[in-house]
Amino acid sequence: MPLRIEIDHAACRVRQIATDPLALPSDVFGALDEQAAAGAWAYATIADYSSLQTVPQAWQLRAFLDHVAQLSRTHGRRGPVAFVVPDNLALFGMLRMYSLIAEPHVATVQAFPTLAEAEAWLAEQR
């Protein structure tokens, strides 16, 4: 599965692991739906995109935001999301743009080049 999620209910933490080939936007929608259905929508999420080469287009970012907004109407505000993108500058840039658009509306989102930075930021969000 190109985008799988692991849910730790005891720690209120979700880990997404993305690999190519990732079908956009359907694989992302599926992971978001799975997280919400599992009662983990408000959990902090580490999105490990470190091996991903796929880069979403602007219209796909808007589709992600619309889907998150739709799920948030039912499940409340999404928990903070830290994307880990060490080696793909184009993807890192798109996720930074996503974070700027998402912030006031649906979620607190940041992109980081290392897992350690992402974990530290998530710890500050509590």
C-alpha cells in the first residue's frame, strides 16, 4: 500500500508512511478516511514522506484541504501534522505551501527535513 497508517491509541499518535507509486489524491483520501474512522482524527501525525518522489500539483493540494475540511466538520479539527521530507525539495516546497493554506482553516501542519525536527515540533504542539 503506497500510503499506510499506523495508529497508536495509547500515545494518541498516527504515523503515515508513503511510498511510490502514490495515486493522488485517492491514496491520501483513503488514509485520511481511515484515520478518521479509527477515532484518531485529532491525534498528532508524523507523515513520513522521506522515500516519496511524487509531488502533488496545486489542484491536488486544494483537494486535500477540501477533504480535510469535510472530515473536520464531522470529527472536529485535525490534530497537528508533521511531514518529514529530507531529500525532495519540490515536495517539501509544496507541503510548505499546503501548511500555509491549511493553518488558519483545518489543521496545524509543518514540513521538516528530519524526523527528529518533526518529533520535536509535535511535542511542542501539545
